[in-house]
Amino acid sequence: MAFRAKDAHDLNVLSKRLDQTLRRCDPPLTKTSRLILAKATIEFVRRTLLGATTIYPGMEKLARWGNCSERQARRVVRNLEGFGLLVPVAAQKGGKYATRYIVDIEGIVRFMMSRFANPHTSLIGQMRDNRDRIFTEKHPGHVSGHMSAGINNTNVESHSSLGMHDEDVNKPFQDEKSKGGAQ
């Protein structure tokens, strides 16, 4: 996965557009919430394009992103977690290690729509394209918009290799009683 200068420019544009759209939320988000959410989203996309699966900014970095104190950043992050936009996945107790997060990109789109922010279709498309690009690069062969078979179903055998024929598969199940067998 190559991270190009064009990607950096696109992420900066995405960050600005996301912040502008989040300003239109009703009820409004605080400036700190908007800044932290926009920065976390961009950091998540950037890191996943480089091969990581999560972000793990400490409270100090989150406070810098939101131009606030660590205590305020902690409150904002808890609110964003409550909305389901930042999903903690590891080290949730804090301490020596920073909590690891996944940013729910589709959740952000739904959140903006539910808050009447009226995100432009091109912004939604750009966010979904990044989400699909991340998933496609992590799972080669995945077609955007299609469900994956999953790790256990990747080598699905055909009916004929299982000794079944199409007419057996399409017949409804009949037990012994309905066949007129032993009663």
C-alpha cells in the first residue's frame, strides 16, 4: 500500500469538508468534538492506508487535536464513543497504553444525516470510497458493496463435489412420515 502525496492532499480536503459538514449538525456539536472527530477520522484513514488497523492517540494528542485540556478531551471522546463513532477495541482501561480505536466511517455518515447536517453526496462518496479502499487493500479480491464469504467459507465446494445433484438441492425436505414410510 503506497501512501502518495495526492492521498495527503485528499485527506486534508476531506478533513475540511467533514468539519464544515459537522458544523451544520442540529443539535450542534461542540468545536472540540468536531475537531477531534475530523482529526481521528483522517488519522484512521491515513494509518489504515499505511497498513495499520487501529489508531491509538493518547489523551494528550486528542487534547491537541481539539485545542482543549486533557480532561475535556476525555469527556468528548466518551461522547463520541457513546454515539458509536469511535469504537474502542483494545487497552480500554488506559494506564501504560493508549486505547486503540476504530473510526466507524459509515457511522459518521449516518450520524451527520440523523443530525440534519445534510452532507453533500460527494463527501459521502469520498468517505465511502476511502472505507472501501481500506477494506479492498486489506482483503484482495473483495468487490466493493459485496459481502465477503468469510474466512471459513472461502473454499466453498459445489453441490456436485458433495455428491448432491441440483434436483436434490432444490427439492423441499421430506421426512419419513410424509413419504408414506413407517409410521
